Amino acid sequence: MRFQLTDDQEALRTGVRELLDRCFGPEVLRTAVGAPGRLDRTLWRTLGDAGFFALRLPEADGGVGRGLAEAVLAFEEAGRALLPGPLVATHLAAGDVPGAATGEAVVTAVDGGVVEWLGAADVVRGDASGAVPLHSVDPLTPLHRVPGPVAFGPAGGVAVLLTAAEQLGTAARVCELAVQHARTREQFGRPIGAFQAVKHLCADLLVRVEVARVAVYAAAVTADPADIATARLLADEAAVRGARDCLQVHGGMGFTWEADVHLHLKRAWVRAHRGGGGTQSEEFLAERLVA
């Protein structure tokens, strides 16, 4: 089976990328890193005006009227751009919480005992009583831990898949960064991409990206829980391992604040701990296989 994007889907992906390039380019990203915990409300409303949060709402309800496949494309671009904020939770609340669809309201959710962007949220879905701030490894994602037994929010499979799409965006971006650096960085009078060890790292990066992309796009079409769990596992691996390999290609430069790769790695770590990743998806798939 071939999963090819339609002309409209290609135009949507291009439009989202151009929007994010304008509204959240490198300078804005660095400003956000320098002011951790602060959510740009102007940017949030711009996303709302563009239909990012209302993408799957019916047109009769003021939405864009597109499907899950289009949402996956949009969230892939958000992951590629390192767009901060509780994007998934606000998107899922667009039909229920007033102002969420237009970006006037910021919505977050309790997910596995952890809450992202609690201080910036207008609405919290789930019980965040007694939340304690955590030191987040990602400067663009403030975190709180909620005491008591772990109870995942109302996200379900769509949230798991959209997180996988964000991870896919990070995986694709770090692959691009690794190849760019391998082509331009020279040692011993030639680009480091000419060395076999670096070639293998870049090749492995690309393979993981393309395998994850096929899985995520297929899950967006089938919406089957097993397909979504598989896509999430592959996307988490592609993002985390891909960012680590990209960091290896960059060497010591990758650890500096001037490089974006360490930001992608930290965001990938945080996303990988959202509901539906790791052991949860593995156990779900194991149960399906046994059944």
C-alpha cells in the first residue's frame, strides 16, 4: 500500500512550515530559551488564527474540517520547529473548551502524573492538586509532578499519535542538521562526512526517520490502536537516538547553546515520557499479540 500525500496535504505542510518560519524562527527560538516558562500568547493566538488548534473541528463549528492525517502533518512541522507549549492538549480541547480553538485559551492536561506548562494554562484537564515544580531538562517545557497514583489524561490514541508526529518532526530535523554539519565541517582537509563512521551515523539517522514516517503516516490513516502504539515506539526511538547521533556528528559543538541539536534531544526526552510511550505501548502490543 502506498501512502502518498495529496496536493492539499502538501500545501498544508508547506503552509505550516512557512508560518512557523515566520513566527518562530531561530531568533524567536533563542528568545524563548532565554525566558523559560513564559508562553508567548501572541504566538498562541497566531496559531489559533491559522487554524492549528481547530484543524479537525467541523467547518460548521468554526473549524477547518480536516482529518487526523492533516493534524499529523501539522504536528510534525511543530516538532521540527521546536514549537513550545501544550500543543496536543489545546488541540484536543478545541471542541470542548471555549477559546481553545482560537488560541485565546491555553489548555494543558495531567499526563502520567506530570503536567506540562501548568503555570501558563488557563484550563487544566485532570486533577493537578498538590502539583510540585520539577527541574525540566528542556528549558522550553516547564514541568510539574502531581502526587498520588498515575492517572493518564483524556488524550487517548490521538494524543499518542500527535506526540509521535512531533517526535517524527524532531527526528527529521536532526537528520538534516547532522547531514549539513557533515558536509561543511572539515578535518584533515576534507569534510567529516567523507569518513565512514560519520557516513554510518547519518545513514542510520535517515533509516530511522523513514521507518518512523511510514509508521506514523499509516497510523494516521488507519487510526488503529496497535498501529498508533507501533508508530509511537518507532518515533520515540527515531527522535531520541537520532538527536544523540546528531550530537555525536557535531562533537563538542553540539553541547553548546548555539547549536539546536541539544534542544531537540531534551525535547525528545520530555515527549518520550508522555502517556503512551515506552513500556505502555510495548505492553499494549504484547497483549494484542497474545490475544
